[in-house]
Amino acid sequence: MAKKLTYKDSGVDIDAANRFTSAIGDLVRSTYGPSVIEGHGGFAGIFDLNGGPVGGELIFQQRYKRPALVACTDGVGTKLKVAFLMDKHDTVGIDLVAMSVNDLIVCGAQPLFFLDYIATGKLDAGCLVEVVKGIAEGCRQAGCSLLGGETADMPGFYPPGEYDLAGFAVGIVDRHRRIDGSRIRPGDVIIGLASSGIHSNGYSLVRKLFFEQEKISVERHIDELGRPLGEELLEPTRIYSSSVRSLLLSYRRKAVVHGIVHVTGGGFWDNIPRVLPKGLTARIRLNSWPVPPIFELIQRLGQIESYEMFHTFNMGIGMMLIVAPWYARAIMNKLERRGERAFEIGRSKRGSKGVELV
């Protein structure tokens, strides 16, 4: 007589999933503000737009005349493979939040809440609690609430010990104050904000270079980096939303920030033109900021051409602000007081839409 099968026999342990949900409860609640409505049933998160201050501002009380919601989604990509090799999972959640909330701020939006999706072949509660710790930390850095999420136990779909992450962020912007690049004029100053390293793009090339071609382990100490390779590669993506949002609030009556660029996949070549009006070019001065050693190491070991580097990586600049020239110095000072490293890296000029690296 055949054995009576259960869901657990197929690889899905509902009781373990429930214990995991309970284990992350305090982490999730640590990101809540007064707009999050708790105790409503558990199938969806509810966010009250009139519930109180978010990121230090009252959402609908004389802040937004024509409020519009902004939504973004992204993942961490193959940087997760480095986390698996290191068996270190408490930073990739920060990357997950960063990739979406940094996109939100490009149009001037205030992040409101974030949702995550975690998929794995077999639920390892200890590992995934570490992941959620990172997600919660990212939300706190961004000033948004971790409103909810989903953990999918999918036996046979992922190799043992591996998982995938996706994230979804929603923000709010006043429609008439959104930043879309249309105000950019010739002579505007391009301010670059330092990245924390590679962030979350280009890891397929990184892994091929270090792990396949050079056979370097994640534990190996790299003198040029001053630490083991794995630690450098897992450095979490910098979250810029709070600093940039604070800057925008200080110039509510003056539209001095004309465009914002999040330097992600495609690097300088693909991302800068996305905000430039027709007939303008971004002229970037290559020696105007310090390029982190990790990029120099990648280029040297891989014998990678400069164009490919700037087409794949952020090269030490994670975000750019294109601003009115007479406000540039004041803006840089404000950003530096918020903990950012800001550099004047170029100017906009008349020309075919694109980028010049000089």
C-alpha cells in the first residue's frame, strides 16, 4: 500500500514557514511609522496616507497639491552568488531595498513602503532571517516601512542553500514638482555622489573574472582592497534617498535640481542619456573623482577597455544630480553634511544626446 503523502513529504514545511514569519515579526515592525495599519488580517499591508509623518513630513498636510504614486521593482541579481559563497546573508537585503528606493528618488519621490519576495528551494529560517534583517535595515535607511512580503518555498526549483530576491517600492511625489530632466539646460553642473563600491550591477562579469578566470577565493585577502575579496564584493549598495530627499525639501520653492541619475546597469553610457533633453550632452571629466580600487583591479586583471568599464559599472559614482550652476556649491555642501561624498564631475552642453568622457 502506497504511503499517504503530505505537503511536507514534497519538501514544503508549512509549520516551518509559520515559525519563520513569527521570527521576523519584530524586524518588520521596527520599520513601521504611524501610517502603517496593523492587525487587519495579514493578507495584505495597509498604508494610511493621512496617518502621520513619514520621513519627517506629513504626507497630505500642505505638502502635496497633486500627489502621484511612484512604483519601482528590482532584484539583487547574481551578487547573491557571492553571498552563497560567503554564507553571509545580512547585507543583500540592503541591496534589495537600495535598488528600488534609489530609483524612486530619481523623480524626486519620497519612499513610503517596500515589499519583498523571497523564493527558495527549501526554507532555511536562520539564513532567511538574516536576509530580512538586511531588508529591514535598508528600509530604515531609506525612511520607509517594510509593509509586507512573501516567502515562496519551491522544492526542486533552486539548488540547495540558494534563494532569489525581488523587491517592490512605492513612493509619492507632487506631480508638478517631479524631476524628469526637462529643466536641464546647457551649463548645468553634474554632481556625482560616491558609491560604496560595485553596488549590485556587473556581477556576472565580476564572478567570471575572479572565480572562473583568476580562481580567487572569497576568503583571499587582496592588498589593493585592504580586505578579503568576498567582503569587498558584498559591500551593500549605498542608499541615497534620504540625503537627496532632504536636499529637495530644502529647495521646495526653487527648482534647482533639474535631473537625477541612478547609475545602475548600463553604467554611465546608458543611464545618463535617460534624463537628458534632446540636443544636450553630458560632458564628464574622468579625473574629477577618486575611482575605488576594486574597479582598477577589475580592469587590470580582465584587461577590460575603458568603454566597457563605464558601460558595466558605476566606477565610484552611484548617483548624479544635474543642477543649476549657481547652486552647485551649496548643494554639495548640504549633501556632504548628510554624509555623502559629492564631486563636481561634469557639465551639460549642447550636442547630440549622449555622454562624453574627457
